[in-house]
Amino acid sequence: MRFQYLVIFLLVLLASAARNQAIPGGYSPIKNLNDHHLIEIANFAVTEYGKQQGIKQIKLEKITKGETQVVDGTNYRLLLSAIIESMSYPYQAIVYENRLKNFKKLISFVPIN
């Protein structure tokens, strides 16, 4: 009888642990929005967007939310605000990075409401 309780306990414990794992291929929240590397990624996104749009005076104001997705590298999905001509605008940016290849690419940068 004790063996059955032990097995049931272990199954419940394993199910609970599995539920807390990140979904493979899904996005996971970034806990530290002040991480130096994350700020580099956000600055890259803002700078690239500025280049693409011909905006010379654009800079990162803050990151309000971030998520990562592990693929063949990492996708960063960021909610951030950028300052253009002293006005703050919110955006969602997606940046792909492959650190092994020292490669970054701005996938999307869209205004949000």
C-alpha cells in the first residue's frame, strides 16, 4: 500500500514539474528587463528601425515587457518605447539573434496602441 502512495506522489510531483516548464518553441517571459544584453538587443532594434525609416533622432526610452523563444538562436519579442523628436511612442519589436554566428536581424518593429 505504501508503494502505491509513493508512486502516486511521484506522478503528481512529476506532473507539477512538467507544467512549470517552458513550452518548446513557445515564448518565455524575460524576468530581468534591465539585463545589459537585453538592452543591447532593444537598442539594436530601435537603431535598425531608425535606419530603415530614415529617422535620425530616435532612441530607446525603456523596455516594458520581454519574451524569448529559443530556435536556431533566440527570438526576442519586446514591448518598448522609443523617443522620436522628444515624443515617446510604444512599439513591439522582434529581433532574431544567433550569438554563435555573431548575427542579429530586426524581424519586425510595429507601433502598438
